Amino acid sequence: MPTWTNWARTQVAAPQRLDRPASEDELVALVRAAAAVGQRVKVVGSGHSFTDIAVTDGRLVRLDAYDRVLRTDPARGTVTVQAGIPLWRLNEELDARGLALPNLGDVAYQTVAGAIATGTHGTGSRLGGLATFVTALRLVTGDGSTIDCSADEEGEVFHAARVGLGALGAVSTVTLQCVPAFRLHAVERPERLDRVLADLDADVDGNDHVELYWVPHTRWALTKRNNRTDAPPSPRSAWREWRDDVLYQNLLFGAACRAGRIRPSWIPSLVRRVPSTRTDLVDASHRVFTSPRLVRFVEMEYAIPRAAAAEALRRVVDLVETTGLLLSFPVEVRFTAADDIPLSMAHGRDTCFIAVHVDRGTPYQQYFEGVEQIMDGYGGRPHWGKVHFQTAATLAPRYPEWEAFQAVRRRLDPAGVFANRHLDRVLGPVDQRG
């Protein structure tokens, strides 16, 4: 029997069958075959979700052979791709065509379909997450039918499917709105946390992309500000890029995490000794947005109203300091604009995302439950691909268009072919009403 493990090595599946379709016809055929015998199907991308969202005991579908750029439309600035293309390769393909995505998260291993399904986002108060750049989708539904959707065709399906959690069908192709390729001026430096929080609103509004990382057991934050520029490229040397992104952020940091697991009392001292760098460079946008992630971790992330950002982060700091938690990983803070996607974490409100991490193998229950309790007070919405303890009953009131999504789910997958235990928990079983 085949097995599958996610990137963090925290979830394992033992499906009855592992499929790797190379064409839409093969994808359609396997869904129809599964539906005919009452077998469940889950499509998995790179496995970068920390939950069991892709785990199944039925048929597990990997799209690593279904990963091509199908066409570009220079006049409209759009690109249509197969669902399994990873973001890192899409970025290279777009750059070769003089195009780019307007915004990206910092992980480029994800597939396009997996990233949009879980609401993956970057940071930038005037921009939404990756799903807001989607202009059309082609889905394989629960009976093996295909459906094309966009704002002008099957609008209700398109409205819901941009962040679909894999619950509405298997995404076959995605069309994305791009922009002309652009460069970013990146400035990264450590700053006092109190100063950063005091000036937070002006900072977020005054820069294209702002994120910060509070370093536990210190009063420091690592800040990143990226702004669009016409200045000529001035990238880091290959040596400095390796030193900053691989040696400091991964190898030395990973060694500190491992040492902290052996002797937790060492963690505060170890965290203070991991080098932090000052960076000032100009480079292609996708090279600035993304960075390697070699240290495996477990993550929780919550979306809250942007106005609550500073207060909520201060409460997380207090939680860590008053409970005596010993943490190696920084707490990450990012921002996006509101959008209208029913299950987007930023639906209807300008949003701050606060993410907490632990080294894989480190107990996280107390920490994550404490953070979740804080975020609940702000109507927090958990990232769909990251650890949380919510259920459909607690999530439904936080999404004004919850029922609109459920109606589309009932239409496209009434038999629950694409369901699993995770979706039954966070969305509820497919409701046969209507």
C-alpha cells in the first residue's frame, strides 16, 4: 500500500491508490472511477499544509506530472497553467515572459492549486492573497464532470472556488492575472519592538509590503519592507545570499532548534546568538518575496482585523512571557487588503495575519491553544492549511458567506467524493439540503 507524508512530516496517509495523472482526461477518468464505487478522492499539491486537509484512505492524487504553462495572453496579462505547477517554476516562466504575480508569500514550493485552495497570501496592505489574482478556473466535479468558471461564467462557482479547500472538486487549470515584471527594493533590519508597534499603521500604509518577526525572549523585531522601484538591480552576491538565507536562516537556526530540543533552558540564549543581518538590495520581485525553508516546523496562523494588530501581538508577547514558554521560532506578522471570497481569511476586512511556529517535534498544544484563545477574541479566522482547533460550528459565524460556499459544495460534490475527516470537521459533512 502506498504512503504519503506532508512537508512537515506531521501527517501520513495510506491511500488505497496513489494516482499521478498527466492529462485532464486521466484526472476525469480517475474521479469517475472513484465516484462509481463510492471511493473518496483527495488531490494533494506539495504537501505544505500542516493539517490533514489532504489525507485520505481512498485515492490520493498527486499533480506533479500535471504542471505545464498552457498559454499566456499578452494583451490581458494573464497566464493559464495546469494545477500542479509549483510557484517557483511559475515565477521563472513568468519572468521569462516579462510578467510577474503582483504579490507572493515567502514559500515557493507550493503548487498553484494548493496555494489558492488554502488561502495562501503574502503581505501588502493594498493587495490580496494569491486567490484574488485568479480570473478563471476549470474544475473536475464530484461526478467527473468538468466546469469552467469565471466572473462571467458560472459566477457563483467562481466566487466560492477561488478558496475551495479541495472541497468543490479537483482543480484542473487556473488562469491568473499578472502584471509586468517588476523589481523590489528590500530593506531588512532588526528594530526595537516597541518602536515598530508604535509606528505600525504608518509603516504599513507607507510601504508596499511590510512584515515583521518578533524574536521571543527579546524586545526586538526583524522588519522587512519591500517597495516597487525602477532602480537598477543590486542583488546580493551569491556568497551573501547563501550566508543569509541558507547558513544563518536555516543551518545555524536549525542547529539552535535542535540544541533547544535537547536542553530547552538554552533556548533564550541560543535565540539571541543566531545572527540577524541588515539587508538593502534591489532584485526581481519573486526573488525578494520568496526564500528557502529547510528547517521543518509546525505552524498556526490567524487572520484578525488589521486595527487589532498591535494589541493582539502585545498579548501574544505577554502570553509567552507570563507562561514561561521557551520558543525558538519568531512570531510573524503580515497584512493584506480585504477581499470578497467567501472562505478567504481576509473576507470583508483589511487583515493582519499573526503566525506562530515551533520546531517539528516540539510540543505545541499549550502555545497554540493560548494564541488561538487570544485570536478568538478578535473573530480570528485560522489559515486553512495550518494547525488550529476550530470546527464548523465555531467557524461558520466568522464567515458571512458561509452558506453560499456550502450551496456550491452541495451542487458540485453532493456525494462527498472530495470529503475527508478534516473537511468533515471544519466544514461539516456535505449537507443534502436543497
